[in-house]
Amino acid sequence: MSETDIEPAATVDARGAACPGPLMDLIGKIRDVESGDVVCLLSDAEQSLTDVPEWAEEAGNELLTVEEPDDHYAFYVVKS
Amino acid sequence: MSDHIVILGGGTGGTVLANNLAERLGSEIDSSDVRVTLINDDPEHVYKPVWLYVPFGTREPEDGRRPLADLVDDRVELKIDRVTAIDPDAQQLHSTGEVGPIQYDKLVVATGSTLAPDEIPGLAEAGHDYYSESGALELQDELLSFTEGHLVLSVIGSPHMCPAAPLEFVFMADDWLRERGLREDVEITYTYPIQRVHGNPHIAEWARPIMDDRDINVETFFNPEEIDDGTIHTMEGSELSYDLLVAIPPHRGLDLLTEAGLGDSGWVDVDKHTLEAEHAANVYALGDAAATGVPKAGSVAHYQAGVVSQRLASEVRGRPATARYDGKTLCFVETGMDSASYVEFDYEHPPSPAPPSEKLHWSKLAYNESYWLTARGLL
Ligand SMILES: Cc1cc2nc3c(=O)[nH]c(=O)nc-3n(C[C@H](O)[C@H](O)[C@H](O)COP(=O)(O)OP(=O)(O)OC[C@H]3O[C@@H](n4cnc5c(N)ncnc54)[C@H](O)[C@@H]3O)c2cc1C
């Protein structure tokens, strides 16, 4: 269940992604969407908690929020 | 009425599956209770890993091609035809070669990846690649005449085929240029989308010191957005000039899979253990076409074919299908022209790269050679 009412343009489900990993999947999806669109990344990798904010900042894409439903994280990133 | 199993795509996954089914369901096929059809748009089967060696002149593109008819069991009906649409509700395929639709009871999508360099302005004109036969041949010409300047290997596509191949290319280029006495005059830079040199942290941790040791420059958080006039511009706002650009272009699955409602960007959404399509009944996907989160690799397609074969055999016999894919991936990683490492991992166990050795390099070459037995279902 989503705790926010953000409507993502696309959702990437990278839960259980063994390799190359959730951030690579997120970047691939960000390329596909338009500027201003929100992409939601679902990940169960702890590493995403540092990877995703670090990249979002580097690339100038805003990380709106991180939710923690059940056993995974949901990152909402706006394409700049 | 016989059950009709249709396999779409006669690459690594589709061919291994067709032969595995012919063996497993041999008696049902002989008694006409089951039909297995393999549809491929090319009479030749292509083994892509050979392309890594073509730019360095150690393998020829022909080494990666064999007539599909020579590889596929006689009990499989082989159709050389291009499928243009899938109707999952009617369980039908449309193709360029058939007048009417092709009806299926079970469909396995194994259509692989396609390259989409046009998605990055300037890339198709400026970049070279070894992810296609023509690209690998052109790159061979470029490399042979490249005696000084800046060689940049940029990983742009994500996901892309064989996550190890970009590392392999720079390790091999470094060694190849050293052997030819040119390394002093050629600067090599490797770029990667995230903050490590590989998506998998264990492989990244292993590869980074080797790159540092061998003076291979690294640019991370590097996502090219546009290429013009010898310069790469990234989403992160950085720029990099090059003299020879070798790129791993964006990858896509087939549009017809998205049009059929099976998933985004031409990849089929599947259950990562059963490989059943999430948005259609009686459809499986395997190999590159399946969005499982594991690498797009031939070894993956091979293991997944074994799982799908067992599940299909159970289903046509009216039994519960129990076989599951555990994420198993196997990969040899070249670390030069005559040394390689090896990794194996699955959904639960991370990779731990083996120390590079000449023995592992020869194992990789032997594995590639024995591929023709793998495709036949003999290994
Ligand atoms: C340079 C390079 C090096 C690599 N090295 C390795 C390696 O060392 N180890 C490894 O495990 N993997 C490696 N790979 C990856 C590996 O080649 C692929 O992951 C593998 O081929 C995927 O198998 P597949 O069956 O999913 O797709 P493919 O083998 O690509 O087969 C897809 C088939 O579908 C057919 N097709 C597509 N569309 C249609 C249509 N509409 N109608 C009919 N037929 C259609 C195609 O013609 C093709 O025959 C490498 C790839 C590259 C590019």
C-alpha cells in the first residue's frame, strides 16, 4: 500500500534484483520518461538507501520521498 | 487434439529449450499428442559472445553462426519466419510468412535484446560497438588504425547484455595495446552509470583495483545524454572528449511484446521463479526477453530453458509444475588477452570472482567452443 499520493509515471520493481541492481534499473527508466515525470523504484536492497539519494543528487533529479512498506523501500524520483 | 508449444526466437534460450523439449517429450511428440514449433527470423543461429573477440581479430563473425536446422532436433518443427504480433487472448501469433494466424496452447517468448543507439542523440553516428556483428567488424577496422589518442568505453544501456563484457573489453584493449607497444600513446577511460565500476558491488570491488593497476581511467555516475563533435555530455552535467568511442548502447526488447501488453520497453514481466508471464495466461518468457532482474546472459537463458522445459512437460501431462529458476548465473570474465576470472551466483548467493588465471581464459574459450553442444541440448 502506498502511503503517499504521488502518481508515478512509471514504476520499476527491482526487488530481488541480483545484478546489475536497482539503481541501474532506475537510471534506465529515468531515461525513458519525460522531464518532470516521477519514477517509483521498489527495492529490497539496503544499498539503495545510499545509492539512490547519491545518484539523484549527482544527476540533479529530486528524490521526493522514500517509503518503507512491508519488506522493501519505495523511492520516488522526479526527472529534472 | 495435440498440445501446440510454440517457441518464439531461436537464439540461445529458444534453441536449448526446443532441444530439451524434444528429448523430454519425445514419446508424446512421436504419438502426436504434442507439437513443438520453433520460430526464428533468421535461418542462422547466432552466438553473440564471439563478437567480443572480433575487434581484436582473434575470432571471426562466422565462428558465431551456424544453420539453425543443423542444431535443432528433427522432432521440432522449425519455421523461418518473422512474428509481427501476439494476441494473448486468442492465443495466436501473426507473422510475415503465414497467411493465417499461428495458434498456440503454450507460448515461450525468447526474442532476446535489440540495440537502440538512436535513443541517445549523436550516438549512432559517433559511437562504435561490439554488440552487433557489423559493429564488431567496423570496430576492428577502427582499432587496427588507432595508434594514439583517447579510447573511451562507455556503458550507456541499462539493462544491457552480458554485464561483464564492458569490463572485459577494456581489460583486453589494455593488454592488446601493451602487446603492440602502443599503450603509452593510448589513454583508456571506462565510464559507468552508477558510483561503482559494475552494478554488482562484489564484482565492482574486484575489478576496480585491476583497473587502477593498469592505468584505466574510471568515470562513474556517468550517463551520456548527447554526443556531439567528439564530446560526451551526461545527465550529471559532466563532459568527456574522446578520439574513439566504444559504447554499450541502450537495449530494448521487441515493441510487439509491449503492444501485446506483456511488459514495458519490449521486456516481458514474469514471475522471477516460474518465468510465467504476469499479464497473459499460457505464456512464458526466458533469456534476455524476460524481466527477471538477473543479467541478460546466455548462461541465464540456458538455465531458464531447463526450468521452462520441465514446467511445460508437467503441464502437458496434467501434473503440477514444480521446477523453479533460482537466479543461477555463470560467467567467465576475460581480464586480458590470455587471462580470465569466473563468477557464479544466484538470487541468494552473491558472486565472488576467482583470481584471474590463464587456465580460466582457456576455460572460457573451451566453454564458447562447446556452446554448439549446449545449443543442441547435449551439454
Ligand atoms: C558481445 C557480447 C558478449 C557476450 N558474452 C556473453 C558471455 O560471455 N556469457 C554469457 O552468458 N552471455 C554473453 N552474452 C549475452 C548472450 O549472448 C545473450 O544474453 C543471449 O544470447 C540471450 O539469449 P536469448 O535466447 O534470450 O536471445 P538471443 O540469443 O538474442 O536470441 C533471440 C532470437 O530471437 C530471434 N527473433 C527476435 N525477434 C524475432 C521475431 N519477431 N520473429 C522471429 N524471431 C525473432 C532472433 O533472430 C534471435 O535468433 C554476450 C552478448 C554480447 C553482445
